Amino acid sequence: MVALLGARQVGKTTLARQVLGDWPGPSHYFDLEDPDDLARLAEPKLALGGLSGLVVIDEIQRRPDLFPLLRVLADRPGMPARFLILGSAQPRLLKDSAESLAGRIAFHLVEGFSLTEVGCEHLQTLWRRGGFPRSFLAAEEAESVAWRRDFIRTFLERDLPQLGIDIPATTLHRFWRMLAHYHGQTWNGAELARAFGVAHTTVRRYLDILSGTLVVRQLPPWHENLSKRQVKAPKVYLADSGLLHSLLGLASQDDLEAHPKVGASWEGFVIREVLDRFAIEPEEAYFWATYAGAELDLLILRGGRRWGVEVIRTTAPKLTASMRSAFESLRLDGLFVIHAGEHAFPLAQGIDAVPFAHLDRLPIAPSA
């Protein structure tokens, strides 16, 4: 059994239909947003038990009660059916699905378009509009802006209530917009709670909801036994740069370039590309910071090696004390300063400046 997880409208159904088209044997498709398909599953054991080949169940978060039955069906001798399930929430929001299907399911995160898929010539468009297919492919800029605005409204007013989340849409919209202004910063629940006028546990719940529905990314902190006091709160990014820009009210490239969050937006965009390019798993990606001011935007732990990534929106990066501190304190195998220029060059022993367009040159080994 394989689960494709991703935010709404990111392309999971399109991918699943392509798999169905290429499947050599019998195939079956259930869309849990289609009333007819929901009616077919009124008696799920009867509906699914006799099927063979590939069975696709779309928007599984609408029927988490199916997971115990899927466990039984997956355990049948000979495996007469394979299951591909699609969901718009992390497993922990699917009411213990991971526990029900432990050892029987592989989770795969589907995200929007990456630079590898659209080409470097579309870099500015991808950054500005984000990776949601309908936003990126819109014929006009106004059409892309309108699609993102409608996505945000539908997500809050329809999609979250379907997960059993009963927080008013206006409340979560205010929080989401406020979070956009904290994009790229270390989580400070007390500060956000004061600004929002609620308890810190309440804003933490809001953050976990948006993270669980894959529209916000939390990058966990790395800390170890060092003489320095280290930050132990996660760093928060909106998962899609286009949604970030909509929530900030930025409708054009000029608006973006003139906004004080342009650097943070670029940082989140580059980090997302690095994570995608090298298929970095959540347990392999961290950030690091000390209260003395040293910081590393991205720490990748893979295959017993440590790689550091620092993102700078300039064409002429320079070595800083923070970079040197991160390189030495974390005992990095290499530190790569990703910049907006065209040339790669060394900054110090083990510390290299690398153009964003040349991410493929990073010597980060593939996962074993």
C-alpha cells in the first residue's frame, strides 16, 4: 500500500490517474468527494473486498474509518489487490492511520512544481507564483493571484471542516496571515499569542493544524552538547511561496522585491528546492542557531555525513563569522552558501559559494 500525501490541488489526483492509465491489470478508482463513490462505499467491506488489481482511494481523510479494513485487505495471502491512497493531511491527522497500517504502507509526499520540473528560465515565475500547478500555469498574473485567493478561502471554509477542525475560518485566516509575517523565523508562541490575544497553547494548536495539512513547514532545531546555548524552537515557513505572497498581499514581482520579507521568502523557496532536489527526508533536515547569533539555515544529516546550507540573496556572498562558527561547531563535511549570482567559488576551506541555478553540483549523496 502506498499513500500520496500533499496539500489540496497539488497534483495528487493527476498523478494517480496517470498511474491508473499505465496499470497493466484491473484498476478501480474511488473519489471520496464524489457522492456516487461515497454511496458505493456505504458497505466498504463488500465494495472493496472483492476487488483485484490496483485500487485508488482519493481524499482518504474524509473516511479515516477505512484504515482498519485496508489493514485486513492488505494482509490477505497473495495480495490480490494493491492500494494507492491519496490524502491532504499528514498521517497523524488521519486518526492513527500510521499505527493501523504500520509495516504495510509507504508514505510519499507530493509537492508542487520544482525548478527541476519547470526549468531555470521560469525561476522568477515559480518563486512568485509558487508550485501549485494552476497557479504556476495561469495564463495571466491576475488569474494566478485569483486562483491562490480562492484556494485559501476554500481551504479554510471547506477543507479544514472536513477534517473535523471546527475553528472559524476567519480566525485561522488571521493567524495564517500573521504567520506569513513570521515566515523564516524561529517559532515564538508567546509573542504570537500576545499579538493574537489568545493563550500560547492555542496558537500552537493553530500552527500544528496548518502544518498537519501541509501548507506550513516546521524545520526542527538541531542541538547537541556544545558550550554554546542553542535555540530549541522550530523554524517556521509557509510551504508554498505563492501562498506566502498572497497572504502578504504581494501581486507582482515589483511588490515582492520591495517587501521587507523578500529575503525570507527567497530563503524558504531555496530551502524547499534543496529538500526536493535531494529527496531529503524530514528526519534528515534541521536548522541550527545559538543565542550568541550563529546560525545555519539548513543542516542535512545523511549517511553519517553533515552538510550545511546557508541561503543569501546576493550575487557576491562573503564569509561571515556565523558561517565559520557553524562549520566548526557542527563539524560539517561541507558548507554551501547558495546565492543569486552566476559563479561558484570557495570562501574558505570546506565552505563554498554555489549559484542557486547550480544546485545539482552539490555533493550531497542520495539516500541509501
